[in-house]
Amino acid sequence: MNQPQRFRWAEFTIEALIRVLGFSTIGFVLLIFLFLLREGLPTFFEVPLGNLFGTRWYPTFDLFGTLPLILGSALVTLTAIVIALPLGVATAVFVREVAPGWARELLKPMIEVLAGIPSVVLGFFGMTVIAPLVRQTLGAPTGLTAFTGALILAYMSLPTLISVAEDALDAVPKSYRDAGLAMGATQWQTIWRVVVPAARSGIVTAVMLGLGRAIGETMAVMMVTGNAARLPLTLDSLFRPVRTMTATIAAEMGEVAQGSVHYHALFAIGIILFLMTFLINLAAALTIFQKRRRGGLR
Amino acid sequence: MAKIIAERLNFYYGDFRALADISMHIEEYQITALIGPSGCGKSTFLRCLDRMNDTIPGTRVEGKVWLDGQDIYAPGTDVVDLRRRVGMVFQRPNPFPQTVFDNVAFGPRVLGLHKKENLADIVEASLRGAALWDEVKDNLKQDALSLSLGQQQRLCIARAIAVRPEVILMDEPCSALDPIDTLEIEELMRRLKVDYTIVIVTHNMQQAARVSDWTGFFWLGRLVEFAATQDMFTKPTHELTESYITGRAG
Ligand SMILES: Nc1ncnc2c1ncn2[C@@H]1O[C@H](COP(=O)(O)OP(=O)(O)OP(=O)(O)O)[C@@H](O)[C@H]1O
Ligand SMILES: [Mg+2]
């Protein structure tokens, strides 16, 4: 009687502990979100929408146009993905399909180490090495451009992209490869026409996860993009300085008076950023869900 | 006339000898069935005929396989071309997760046939050849995985014949199918042998007796008996064969 009783107590305690931890995680996320809303929502009453979604961000003159920042983030992030996607997929294909066993064992941990490099280090590297390179090759007045930021971001999203894409390739059944080879397709044709298309939804997920990580990145981007809040609408915008949402918040939060309109506006940017990341993650989750339902994982 | 001749073929997975001194003639435009208990080397032998065993590391082949008088293991053999000439249908239907059309068009596309001929014509002819055309012609864009298993297997046959092979290897093509689909595939094989040489591995004695012209009986990596199917099933010369086909062994 005594023995089982004690056993059940342990069980109960552990269960309760796990439950508390689980719920408190959800609670913290909720609290952060509520805080974000409380600090940011007033903006939508204090600043006219025309101003808030205008084209000029000059808080000193009460101009809070977030459009240049949103587009700046979009420009840097999308360019980063355009660079990272082919590189990442090619690397994943190499690691999973082509590299001999020993090379794979060596490459995989190295790619994971890449993910662990602090972003400030990458930013420093970008400032001192990449930016001068960009300036020289482009003959531009400055190397701190949207393109430089995109390069660094691409580099940062590569580890996630590669490992998720590699898992997707790994999940493609051997029977598809056999079928391709048995048809007289070469190894390359089998990879590009059978294996990669079959892993497509997984690769899309990889891109979205990389994208989600890139759009929220702050430090490295702030260090290399030049931070000029101009509307990146002309063709050469990619090679001009640009300012992202994250960099704006990070740079200005320190010097703003708490409770001021400017302060609230920075939080409003945070809300917008949060919504964008949320939508991207949601899209990623939906593709995974769809893949499961279609039986793509068998 | 013999389309394929295996001559003292040995096959090793590492140190394990999975095939021992197999010699066999496979006649053109005939169906040759390979039977025998699980693990006796039927699939291994079949995969030697289109060199699919090359994809398994640590394996080794000795002996010769002649296809139209050419040794397919001779140095300098174009394996890709060999596999075009010798097609394969697998145990589990394995269409690509693409449309019906793209599945059949896969081979012609990678081999560049579509540059000389109309791709849609090739696809239609292949689907007709595999007795699937009437069921899918209204919706060639549907996902191949949405077909029934029997249809998927016929799609795999259509995919295989789209590159106009000379030989079709089938490894237990009906083991995942129900009896009706099975009979359909057997019927199809009888029609296909007019144009193709067929080798089929099967665990189903009745199936071997029903469709094949020749039967080879494998046992522990050896070819115990090879004969015209009628003879094999009416007057087997080996005791082992007799006990296997009557269900007393294996
Ligand atoms: N990839 C492999 N690596 C090592 N041994 C293998 C491999 N494939 C098959 N074998 C071995 O080779 C022998 C013959 O296998 P094979 O698959 O050719 O038999 P089978 O006659 O086709 O059997 P089944 O009727 O079960 O399909 C078996 O003993 C098997 O364990
Ligand atoms: Mg087998």
C-alpha cells in the first residue's frame, strides 16, 4: 500500500511540474504579445494612418511613415532568399546525394557550427570584409547597402535551409530513385527531376524557416545596411543603403522617451514585424500539414 | 532466339555469395518466370540483368550476361543505355509524386525523345500499351498517387514502355495488388510479349503457370531447374522442384 502510494506521488509531482512549465511558456508568449499590443496599439490612434503608412520616417518631425522600413526589410530578406535558395538546395543535394560517406559526416557538423556564429561577429565580418568588397566591385559611394545585408542574411539562413532541405531529401523513398535510374536516367537527372521535386514541399518549408529567421535578424543587418530610411523603389535600391524594421527599433529604442509617440511607433513596427513572421511561419506549418495529408512522407 | 544469356553468373553482397553459377537463356518475345523460396536470389538475378545492383555498394559480379550477343558487364558498357533497353517494374507500385502525364513522359524527356516526336503521342501510346488509357485519358493532369494500386502499377508499366525497351523485368509486380488487378496485369503481360521480352519474378505458382513460357526454379542462390513452363509444372525433373511447386517445400 505504502509503496504504490509514494510512486503515484512522484508521478503526480512530475506531471504537475511539466504542466506548469508548459502552460507558463504559453503564458509568457501571451504576456509578451499583450505587452507589444499595449505599447504599440496607441500609435494607431496617435498617428493618422496616412502618416503611419507614409513614405517618410523622420520621428523628429513627427513623420512616422513605416513603408520605407517595411520595404527595406522585404528587399533585404527576399534578396537574401534568392541568394540562399539555390546555394542551400545545391549544398543539401551535394551532402545528401553526392558526397561520399566520410565527407557527409564531416560536412554536417560543420554546417551546424555555422548556425552558431553570433550575428554580431557576422556583422563585423560584413562591415570589414564584405562591405569594402561590394564598394570596390560596384564602384558605389558606400559598401553598406541592402545587397551587403542580403549577403550576410543569406549566409545566416543557410544552415537552417540546408539541414531542413536535407531532411526533406532524405525522406524521399529509395523506390523513386530506383525507378528513375531503372528508366535510364543518369544520377543527375534522377536527382533533379525526381528527388528534388518529390522533396519540394520540404524545401519550401526550409525556405520559409530560413526566411522567418532572416526577417527578424537585427544586429548584423544594422551593421551592414547603412540604415538610410529611404524608399527602396528604384532599380538601384539594392545597391544603396536601406533601413530595416528591426534595425530601426534597435537603433532608436535607446534614445526615445518612454510613452512618447515615437516610443509607441517603434512598438507598432514590432507588431507589424510580428504579424509578418507569424504569417510566414503559418504558411510553413500549412505546407508541412498539406504534405502529411497528401501522404508525401511515406 | 535467346535475347539474354547468363553465363556462370556469380553475385556477391560483400562476402555473401547470393548467386552461384547461374546459366540461363531468356528467349525473345517470351515470358520467363523465376520462382523459388524467399531469399533464394530471384531479385538479385533480375537486378543483374539491368545492372541495378551497381547501385548497392560492396557488391561484386562474376561471369557474363549477354544481351543480343554483347556482354553488359564488359568495361565501357553504357549503363544508362542498357537500362533504357532493359526496363524494370518494381514490387510496390512506385509512380513519381507527379501527374500521370509527367510520369509517363519522364523517360522520353530524359532521353530526349520528345525532341524528335510528339510527347503527347508517346504518352498516349504508352498508356494504351499498358491498358490504362481509357481510365485516365480524361484527366492526365491528376496526381499519379491518387490512382488505385492496380492503376499505379499499370502506370509504372506505361512509364517503362515509354522509352521502348526491348526487355521488361518485373519483380513480383502483383504482390501488392488484389486478385482482379493481378489478372489484369497478367492479361497485359500476355499482350506485351508480342513486342517485348519479359522476365517476371513471382511467388505465385499459378501465376507462373498461367502466364509464362519458361520457368526457372531458384534454390539458395542456384538455378536448380530451367524448363518450358508446361514441362516444369507437369513433369519436373528434380525432386526439389516438385516438392516446391506442389507446396511441400519452401
Ligand atoms: N542489399 C543486400 N545486402 C546484403 N544482402 C542482400 C541484399 N539484398 C539481398 N541480400 C541477400 O541475398 C539473398 C538473395 O536475396 P534476393 O532479394 O535476391 O532474394 P529473393 O529470391 O528475391 O527473395 P524474395 O522472394 O523474398 O524477394 C538473400 O539471402 C538476401 O538476404
Ligand atoms: Mg525479391
